[in-house]
Amino acid sequence: MTVLAYLIPISLMLGGIGLGAFIWSLNSDQYDDPEGNARRILRPDYDDHPKP
Amino acid sequence: MTETLSAAVPAPATTPASACPACLAVPAAEDLARRAAPGEARLMLSLPTAHCAACMSTVERGLAKLPGVHDARVNLTLKRVAVAAEPWVTAEGLIAALDRLGYEAHELDPGSLTPTRADRAGRELLMRLGVAGFAMMNVMLLSVAVWSGAEGPTRILFEWISAAIALPTVIFAGQPFFRNAATALKAGRLGMDVPISLAILLATGLSLYETAEGGGHTYFDAAVALTFFLLAGRYLDYRTRAVARSAAAELAALEVPRALRMEGGAEVAVAIADLRPGDLVRVRPGARMPVDGVVVEGTSELDRSLLTGESLPVWTGPEAVVSAGEVNLTGPLTVRVTAAGQDSSLHRMADLVAVAESAKNRYTSLADRAAGIYAPGVHLLAFASFLGWLWRTGGDVHLALNIGVAVLIITCPCALGLAVPAVVTAASGRLFRKGLLIKDGTALERLAEVDTVVFDKTGTLTLGAPEPVRLDARAPEDLALAAALAAASAHPLARALATGAAAAGVAPAAVEDLREVPGYGVEGRYRGRVVRLGRAEWVGAAPLAATATYLDRGTGAAVGFPFTDHLRPGAAAAVAALRAQGMAVRLISGDAEAAVAELAGRLGIADWTAGALPEEKAAEVARLAAEGRRVLMVGDGLNDTAALAAAYVSVSPASALDAARVASDIVLLGQDMAPVAEAARVARRARRRIRENFAVSALYNAVAVPLAVLGLATPLIAALAMSASSITVSLNALRLR
């Protein structure tokens, strides 16, 4: 059962990274326009170069 | 703040002082200015027609190309575009540019649209939901190991890890419930939040004790799952209200509260709140009177339909008294302010609404009624189990407490907490797509109980836009002459006549020297004769009974062109559908008898009243309510506001005056009236779903509670019952079609 000593911290850390990412996305206004974002990803405008 | 406002208003910065929408804008506008880079203005425009990815690209690129514009970003969810630009860029310029691109745009008052305290509350709720979700998944994972038979030190280790995750989660994510429960207890009530808080806290506390003692049942997963499901319900509830609030705020923001004050011969835009009695205000044609006052200069006609329901424009000139809310139609007017802000007739009406609203809040929602039965029931049951086991085991406090807590957890308020918000979210989302905005959380439930519908006429069943009667029966030369004269004016009757003539395929006659006489009509020269189109007394005609404009052909007697009010699209269908649903339909209007009788005949409404004063409308609604009827009031004008607030539930079109929209529970966003009948149908279905959801959670409880009381419940049964009932309830809500 020593494998648990590795696996539990790893699973908690991965979950924590997910939670951190969620908090970061929430604080940087990424849920303000869900409909617009869904369509924005499909348009070819900045495919070749990033938005200046 | 100065930079922000001066971009939108080419005028000194405004500092509104009284209690009004504009004052709320001040801190918000400061917030906006803080977020904008120095020397940059932020403008907000409403884009009602934007709907696709191509729209976003076109608008963003088109605006970015304009001089002075730094950045433009479309928000498709809210149908708005936020523009960051040089301080000198005005909203008018951007609107014109968007118009060239083919998009309708309106300026929004950025002050009333910036993130409010409520938005931060929503974000906070989402954060707690995320944390609870993360904790639930991890604790669940560890619990599955325990349930499937982990023993000895492994089990103890897993329980300690669960405790380490669950404890901070419950303390952080459960706060909304603890706060509400504390408030409820302080007020001496038992809401839903008291049993919820008790269940969460006792489950965590007892599990912690069990873990420290090294064995027994731990309920960490139940405590965290309970928090998660209930937060999901809270968040859904918040979302529904937030969508309604942001759309309602947008409607309010469309009316930028400004007036043109005359200062030494120049027009300066100032906030309405800054106007003082004695100031001179310029009101352009097409604009709404910002204040009560007396006309000093200019003649024009006023549309009073929003205040009184009259469909006929009223002539006005020097010394005439005007009221806030009237619309100036033809000529520019200079008005001396007699009352502004708090003292104006508009504001007095709004106060009337506030009084009526306070009477309305007494409605108890289905959820509150369910909680009223549920909360004491659960507490009694848990306490009884505790006492029962204490007696049976002869004083084993530990076991008795364990069973009492299991009862508290298993009675599962999560299904109850989700039962209403999930259905209301599904129903409001569906109605929003049809163009109906549900402003009040209990509006759907109240709408489901309606049995009588009262309509206003002007602006509600009709568009308040006139339509010429039987143009095809006219002599073509009269029509050609009238069309030519009408084309020279912006008066609603003239515009309707010109459109009607064009639709009938009549080419305008060659009339020369066209000139509009504000407040009277249009004059021109045709084959050497002076021809006129306008008011009866001005052209020398005998007035007709109906709304009409009159044509003096230069020879012979003047002829009248009668008008009827243009029916709102879907009005006939809505009336028919409501009647098919078994509702009594009534028409109460402030307009003249002939016009009301004609419309009632067209729609087949037998029960109508004409010439009703605002108080009479409200009294009639109150009388119907006293008869035990549940009245749905549909109206748009200031004269309807008191009746809207007095009704059981109320609907107003988006074109309605601010006060009327505030007083009503549901706002009709499009022109079409047909969704009103649809809303009544959806509301009844939603109520049925809510009741089914209550039945589902009752059924789960009926199965699980005896197990808990008998001491047979395990953490696994608690977790299964809780998750299964929450998911069933959510799925049932999604069935709403």
C-alpha cells in the first residue's frame, strides 16, 4: 500500500491545480460572455498572428 | 470621473445630488474611470441585432478603424459593445459608424451598467461552488475506498485526509447558509437555511469526533456534497435574477438622464437631477419632456399617451403647461422648469408605485411555503429520533446523536433547494428566448394562478402608431397631394400617411415651397394654389370624431383623413389564446370611447371601459382582486403604473415608460404581444414541475427517513439518496419544454 503515499498527494495536487485554474479564470473575467467566447473561438481572425 | 463623463456628454461633469437613478451612477462611474487607462474614455453601446461570430468581427474591426478608438469588444451574451477611446470620441459618432455597417446601436449610460455589488456576490457564489465541487470530488474518492472495505490504518488515514479537505471547505463554502441562518434566527424564524446549516455543521462536527475516536460512521462526503448541491441551487437562483436585472438595467440605461439647458443662448447638456425651477430647457422634436414646466417659446404637438392613454396628439404653445414624460412631436420648444426631479409629476407617480409595491411583497412563494413545513418537521423528527434512541439504549448519547445527525442529513434539503431554482431557471431561459424578461422570482408562480387579464389600449394592444383608414377609397389626386405634403413632416400622422400612400402605390404630387408650421401642419404651393395638411381649425375643416389630419386642396372644402391605431403584432393572437386558456379578458383605456370601442370590436373583447383615469384603473384592478380574481395587468403608460403595481402580476412592453417597467414583474422585449399567452402556459407547466419536484424529494425522504430513524442508515445510503434526488429533480426541471 506504499503506492498510496505517492498517489494521494499527486491526486490532491492535480485537483488543487484545477481549482487554482478555476479561481484564476474566474478572477480574470472569463465567464462574462460565454456565448461570445463560444463563437469567437471559431472565427479565423487571429489564426495567423495574435491580436496586436 | 470627469474624463469618463465628458466623453459621453460634451459638457461639464455632472454631480447629481438627489435620490434618483443618476446618483447610483456616481460610485459606479468612478469605478469605471479607475479601471480605464488615464486619458481614455469608456463608452458602452447596446447592439440589439448582434447575433453571430461575423457580427462580432464586423463591429469590432469597424469600430477599431475609427479615429480615436483604441479598442472595441463585443459581449454577445449581453449584446453590448464596450469601446475604449480618446476622451473626445462621442457615442453619436460610434452609433453613426455602426449604422453604416448595418447595426442598430443605442447609447447606454455606463454609470448604471458597471459591475455592482450583486455581480460580486455572484462571483463569490461561483467561487464557493467551485471549491465545494473540488472538495466533493476528492472526499468522494476517498469515501469510495472506505465504503468498498478499506480497514485499519488505511481507513483512518483516509478519514483524516477527508477531514483535512472537508473542514476548510465547509467553513469557506458554507458561509452563505450560515449567514442567512444567523439572520433568520435573529429574526426568530426558521428558514431553509437553519436546517441546512445545522445539518452541515453537525455532520462535520460529529464526523470529526468519530475520526478522532478512530472509527464509526463519518459523513464528510455528505457534508460537502450537501454544500455543493445547495450552492448550485443558490447559484441558479442568482443567475436567473442577474440576467433579468442586467436586462432591466439596460432598459433603464437606454434613457440617459440628460436635458438641454439654455445658458446664455447656448444649449448645454446637463443631468436632469441638476435642473432647478426657473431654468430654461430646450426640448427637441422627438424628445421626452424631462421636467414639468411652462412653454416659453415655440409651438408643437405633444404625445401624452404614456401619461394619459390618449392616442391623439395635443397642441401646445407659449403659456401651455407640460408634464414630464410627454413626447414633443413637431417643433422645438423652450420650457421654463416649474418642478424637476423629486417634485415632478413623473416622480409623484413613481411614489404611488412604491406604495403599491410594498403591498405586493406579501406573496409567499411555493419554496417558502415548503420550507415553512419542512424546517420544523425535520428538526422535530431528528430530535425525536435522538430522544427515542437515548431512551431505548438507556443513555447512549453517542449512538443517539449519531442517528439524529443521520436523520438530519438524509432528509436531504438539497432536492428542495434545487427544486424551485432549477425549474425557474429553465422556464425563464425559455421565455427569455421568446422575448419575455421575468424580473421577479415569484412572477412565474403568480402568473400560473391568473384567471383575468386586463389590457391597456394605447401602446399595449396598439403600438401607439396611427394607420390611415381606407386610403384606396380616396381620389388619387387628393392622395398624391397629401402624400407630398406629408413627406415634409416628421409628425406621426404625416409619416403614417406618407407610408400608407407609398404602400398604395401613389406617387407624390409636385408641391413646391413646402414648409412646416410647428404645431399646425405643412403648407406648400401646388399649381399656384396654397395647399395645407394639418389641424382642422388651421385648414378650416369640420373636425371628424376620430383621430384625423385634414387636407386643404386650395379649392373646394377641406377633406379629412381619419386614422386608426396600428394593432401591435400578435395582439389578436394573444387575446384569442388567453381566452382559449379560459381567462376573462378586459380592456381598460384612458382613451376616448370611439377609439376604444373600435379596437375592442376588432379583437372581440366584449368587456371594455373607456376614459378611465389612472386611479380608476387601479381601483378597477383592486375591485377585481376583491372579487377573488387573480388579475394579470398588461400596460405601458404612466397612467397604468398604479394598476400594474396593484395587479396580482403585471407585464409591460419594453417601449413603456421607466416607471411602468419598474412596476411590472415581466417585461416584453420584442414588439410581438403573442408571448404573453405563451408565458401563461409555460408558467402553469413550471408550477406543475415544481410540485413534481417536491413530490420527488418527498418520495426519497419517505424511503430514506425510516431507515435513518431506525438507525440503519450508513454514509453510503445518505450519499446515494442525496445525489439521486438532486439529479432527478434537475433532470425533471430540464423536461420543461
